[in-house]
Amino acid sequence: MNDVSPICSAKGCRTTAAWVLAWNNPKLHTPDRRKTWLACDEHREHLSRFLDLRGFLKDVVPFGQWQEPEDPAATPNPAAPEAPEAS
Ligand SMILES: [Zn+2]
């Protein structure tokens, strides 16, 4: 854990986040990819409904229980098609 207070992702909200909303846009992301939004108690329902309506919402997790999945971009995969050629 780090010391930075998580802030709610809702526009204009500066409240400390208490929830992590994990989501995935199948048109943009591979199925195991997780984007995350942070939400305070007030905005959790609003933000999760926004994602749920679009079929993007995967999980809502209390912030303290969230474990960041390994970011595929941080662990270069030699088989990834976008890996640059070292020529
Ligand atoms: Zn908020």
C-alpha cells in the first residue's frame, strides 16, 4: 500500500474513495484486462450503474480489499503484437 489517499473518480468529487470499481470494455480491452474507477460511498452506486448499463462492470470491491491485477503493459509479453521490433 502507499500513502496517497485515493480520490473518488466522479467528476468534481474530492472525497476519499472507499470502493474500487473494476470494469472492462470488450471493444477496447482484452477480457482479462481491468480498468478501475475509484468511488466514495456517495458515488459508488452512480458510477457502478453507469458501467453496468454498458455491460462493462465486473466487480465492486471495498478499497481495502482491492488487489491490483498485474498490468499487462508493465510486464512486456514477447508475443504481444504491439511489441516493437528491435531492428
Ligand atoms: Zn464521490
